[in-house]
Amino acid sequence: RSLPFNQTLHLFNPWNENKPVKIGRDGQEIEPRCGEALCRLFPPDP
């Protein structure tokens, strides 16, 4: 499933210098609370 970047603009990753979550390299670690919020943005599976 895809998630448009504009739906993540409110999420910042403290483990990457508080940059928006859309900015990061492959394998970038995401702070757990931020990661949970990101996962909740995806639509549920049918």
C-alpha cells in the first residue's frame, strides 16, 4: 500500500535530527512513537 507524503507532514523523527519522516536514507531508524504514528496512517487491510 502507498501513503502520500503529504499525509506525513506532521511527523518528525527525533532519531534523525528531527527531520520529517519522509527524509531519511534506506534503513533509517525511526523513534518508536513516531513509527507507530506513521503505521497508523496506512489504511487497514481488507
